[in-house]
Amino acid sequence: MLSLILALSCGMAGGLIVAVIPQTRSRLRNLVVLIFTTAGMIFTWRVALRVFAGENVAIAGRIGELPWSINPDPLGAVFGLIAATLWLFAAVYSFGYMAEKHEQRTYYAFLLISFSVTLGVAFSGNLLVLYLFYELLTFVTYPLVIHERSSEAVKAGAKYILYNLGGASVILVAIIITYGRAGSLDFAGGPILANSLQNGLDWLLLLFIIGFGVKAAIMPLHRWLPAAMAAPTPVSALLHAVAVVYAGVYGVLRVVYSVFGHELVGRLGFGTILPFVAACTIIVGVIIAAKQDVLKRRLAYQTISHLSYILLGAFTLQPWGLAGAMLHMISYSTLKTTLFFCAGIIAEQSGATKISKMGGVGWLLPKTMAVFSIAAIGMIGILPLNTFWGKYYLMKGSVAAGMWPLALVLIVSGIINAICFIPVVVNAFRGERTRINGERGSRVTLMLAPAILLVIVALLMGLFPGFVWPGVQAVVNWFF
């Protein structure tokens, strides 16, 4: 229990300390951020390992007549591990990226607070706690989205708030209906609605999918996400690979497996449509991505596509499909974070934000483009990168569910992903060679080192997938 409390509180405590450190004490501020982010990661690993070992780690109480519970299970433990580990990488990257930026105190304070809130989403033990942290996540990440305070950032922030608060309102209605029908909101003990009458559950499932589908960027609920690219690059990486989008994906997984249960969803008419909704988002998202010239927008639309890989696996309602979803959830986050880190280095060191203007960047930033190229191969789904295994099990799950056309969707999306990324790499090495080294200095080193380490982790996971398999198997066994 102590590890759980410390994991949840490290980010909040660190954020409050950063908020009172003078703006000019950058070294002290960075040290505090590093200490509390590292501590949060360590305690999250301790919690996760205990959960995977079958131990019960919980805190519970009541708010009036409503019970609340923080009770991580294997699904929450996996999400928590992804968030806590990548948050440390993003913090180190931020030390370089934000070194010459304004309002660093505000940035780091909300970065740490968002860390705690994200873990709150991951470790929620019932729908009430999930909703409260899910709603709070929108508010604590909003200052990060509008950090630049430009007109573009303010407009993006308005769209971000509008979409996400709208989605949360729909979730609240769905939770009230669920509590009225089942008299419980707890995830422990099996699906909440397992013994409920089937009448009207199609509409209830639709409400939940719409509500959580906003953060999960299911089309056409995705429009806030490309606009949020106005945020600083490390924030974009966290929004698109860890915190906000995975909160939405996590919410959908909770609804399917903890609220309704895979057997009940399989009997609902709307449940049979969900895999094809995910498939459409996969194809349309990556097609739109291929048309974008701004690199961060291309990565944003490609995010929309890859999030639905995870949802597709969940919607197959098969153990292999869920295994593929969890593998892709882990793998995708490492590579997409890497790609955003590289995009930030390219923009900062060369000034190029558009792919058409990136000619010669490969000679200026050879290490950065090498890392970008390896991560791009991974996003296509080719060995030895880790995303191969997620796609493999997603295909197995699709075939096991009797929906083999979904496997073809994954193959086609891989081809279009190649169209998305290969021209970026090729264009970077066109043009006149330069003798200038754009990767010198401590600032660039702090940005480049996390990207290199992440791509090494992705390679190791691809070569030795058994390293993450126990966590994946724990999730599958929990729900099947």
C-alpha cells in the first residue's frame, strides 16, 4: 500500500515543490524534477511487480454514498508502467528542449502533476475514480497544450477542452446509468454489468465508447489531437504516446472487459460493429497522415491510426487479440515517443518543420535521422522492431474471431505507413552535404540520449519479446 501511495504522490509533491522554486534556479528545478520522476517510476514498478505476482494492492473508501477504490489490476499495472517509464525519458528530454524556453517553472510543475494524475487513471479501481482522474487529466494537461501562448496554441487549447469535457460529460451519464442498473461501480469481482438485463445496453455501450473515444481519437472524434501539436514537443510525445490518448484507450478497454465483459459485448449488436469502426480509423488515419507536409501533423494522424490497432485487438474479444493490443500498447509508445523526440531535435536544430523543407537534414543531424529511421521501420511493423509482435498477435486474434479481413487491414496499413515514413528519411539525405555538426552541445545531448535509449529498448523488445510477455499474459489471464 505504501508503494502505491508514494507512486501516486511523487508527481504531485514534486510539482508543488517546483512551483515555489524561483524561476532562475533552473538546475535545482531540474534536479527536483529528475528525483521525483525517478522515484515515481521506481514505486510504480514496485506496485506493478506486486500486482503481477497476484498480490492485492488497494486503497478504498467512500464519498457520501458512493464507494471509491484505487486498486490496480494487471491492465492498470501495464498502463502505469508505460506512463511512469516514458515520463522519465520525457523529463530528461525536456531538460534539453526547454533550456532556452520561457515559463519553465509552470511547464515542469504541470508536467509532474500530470504524471500523478495519469497514474491515478491507471490505478483506478472503479468507475468513479476513473472518471475523476480522467476529467482531472484534461485540466492539468491544458496548461501544457497552451504553453507557447500563441494564437494557434490558444485555439488548440480551446478545442482540446471542448472535445474532452464533452466526452467526459457523456461518460458521466453512462456511469450514472450503469450504477442505476448494477448498483456497483467496482472493477474487481468480474464485469459490472454481467448480470444486467440486455435491454438498452447497446446504447449504454455507445455512450461509453463515444466518451472515452474522444481521448482515444476514434474518428470522427479525433480533431482535437492534430491541433494539440501546438504544444512543446515533449508534451506532444506524452499526449500522443502516453498520457491523454492512452487514458482514452485504457477507458475503452475498461468498458469492454471490466464494465460489460467480453461475452456480453459479443452478444450486443453494437459490439459487432466496433472492430470495423477501429479498422476504418486505422486506414483513414494513416491515409490522411501520408498527405501531411508538417512532420508533427503527420505523426499526429499516424497516432490516430495506431491507437485503433490497440482498440481493434480489444474489439476482437479474443485472447490473442487482447494480447496483440497489449503488446502494441507497449511497443507503439516507445517508438512514437522516439519519433516525436527526433522531430523536436530536427525543428530546434535545423528550423525545419515541414518534410518538404528537410532536404540535407540527414547530413546535419546524422544520429537523429538514424534513430528516426529505425523507429520508422518499427512503425511499419517490421522485425527486429517490437511492433512486429503486436501486429502478429492482432492478426491471430482477428482470424480467431472469424474476421480475417481485419488482418488484411493491418497489412494494408503497414504499406501505407511505409509511404508515410520512407519519403521523410529519403528527403532528409537529399541536397548538398554539410560539414556542420548540428548535434554538438549538452542541450542536444539531453534530447538525443533518450531517443537513442528508447530505440535500443524497442530493438531489444523486438529481439526478446519474452521480456514483456509476462505482463501481457497477466492481462489476458485476468480477463479470460
